[in-house]
Amino acid sequence: MAIISFILTEVFAAFFFLNKAVGNPDFNIVLKTIASVFFVLTPIFAYKKKTGDKKYFLLIMLGLFFSLSGDVLLAIEGWDPGFYLGVATFTFAQLFFLVGFSYLERYKHIDLVIFGGLSILLILFENLNKGFNYDGKYIFILIYSIVISYMVSKAFSLLRIKKGNEKAVLLTTIAMALFFLSDLDLLFVYFYKTKYVALSYANIVLYYMAQGILGLSFINPIKKLDKHSNL
């Protein structure tokens, strides 16, 4: 069922993609929501078949639930508060992912180095590129950029516990890398002065592959090897 749910995530994401391109805009939010519901269901089906660490599962599920909520909020056309609420819910999603990864593998100094380098590069890119116009919303983008940079750095720290967890760690790190790229893409979709329609469609592909693959990682659940966790 987990694989079927993953396939349905990508199928409805494809329907959303096609409808956004040539269909009725009124159906966008429906198709997007259905695709998001299936990426929430994927790890549930996987976990029921092969139980892993319950705390980690619940933390990732909370992250996926907030992602689903953010998808709905950002899909509401013409409602400006939807943007702020969407960014807030996605920030919570990243925080739950971060806590989940930190629970599996405790903090080490290399994580801070990766986090610092990634966040500095991202912030410099956001500020030095004159093509962006944040329209007074940059503080929200800055906070989100810091959170997602830390989350990605912790996701890659899971490579330290890959022995015996190869499939799950590989899927998780790929998912978070795609997630980061999808959010980088969204900077251009929302705030770049020159609009490139193709980037909006690229975001759909990157985002739903990221969330689907993350859910699919629970088919081979990661074993927690370290009893101590530190953010």
C-alpha cells in the first residue's frame, strides 16, 4: 500500500501539473491537496507494515502534516494571509523534520559547519541577487532559510548511521535535498522580478518527489543507533 500511495502522490501531482498548464484553475487546489494527502498516507502504510522507531515516525508525520497544511494555504488564490500562514506552517514542518533527524543522530560540530556554510551561501544569494523583490516579506524568508539550512544539515548527518540503514538514509537525504531545491525554486516563483513559468512547474516535480520519497523511506525504517539526541 505504501508504494501505491507513493505512486498516487506522483500521479495526482502530475494531474496538478497538467491542470495548472492547460486546465481549470479552480481544480488546482483540489488536485494539489489530494497529492499531498497521499504523501502523508505513504509513511503510515509503510509503518503499519514494518514498524520502526515510533518517536521518529511521529516527528516526521507532524512535519508532513504541516507540509500538507502549508500546501493548502499557499494554494488559496488571492488571499494574502495565506502566504504568511503557509510560510509559518512550512517552518513548523522543517522544525519537526529537524527534531526528528536530531533525535536519530546527535549533534556534532561538523553539522554546525555545514549549517553555517549552507545558510550563509543561501542568505548571500538571496541578498546579492538584484533580481529579487521581497515586497517587505524578507524577514519571513530569512527565518525560513535558516531553519531549512539547519534541517538539511541534520538530514545529511544521518549518513553517519547509514550502516544497516542504507536504503532509508539514502531515500531520506535525497528527499531533503530535493526539498531544499524546491524551496530555492520557489524564491524565483514568488519573488523574482522576471517570471519564468517553467520554474513553477519544476517546483511541483521537485516538491512532490521530495515528499513522496521521504514517505517511502519508512518501508525500510531507520534504526536509531545513538541513545542521545542533541539539537
